[in-house]
Amino acid sequence: MSNQYVQYECKRKFNSKYDEYQYGEWRFNKPRVFVTPETIIPDTPTPMEEPDDVAYHLAIVKLDEENEEFNNQVTEQNTLFNQVLALL
């Protein structure tokens, strides 16, 4: 197993975030990366399929209609509940 992907960990302990900023690992040059025979090169990714915009928009419209129908049911139940409370 190659250790090329091991994350660098700073060995220094800081008293505050300001000290950490002052030390700033980003200020120092990083060692150059060289490709060796042991380097693991990942396969090329497969291209993604293009989304079907028509189906997406139809699904959004359907969900909007269902939400509107649900909201109408809730308002009807709310008015009925208020009417029953008014009778008591």
C-alpha cells in the first residue's frame, strides 16, 4: 500500500488561532509531487447522462399541484374546526 494519500498533520501545538495563522502552513513551499511506478492512477470517470428537463419540470408541476391540493384540504379542515369551535 502506498502512502501517497496520507494527510499531512502539523506537529506544532498553537496557543491561539492567531498563532496558527502566523505560522501558516500555506506560506511554505510544498514538496513537488512526482509520479512513480507505485503511483495509483484512478480510472477515467464515465460521463454523466444529461438530465431530462421535460420530465423534471413535469414532476415539479405535479408536486406543485399536490401541494396546492393539500393546502386546500388543510384550509377546509381549519374552517370546519373554527365553525365547530364557534358553536361550542
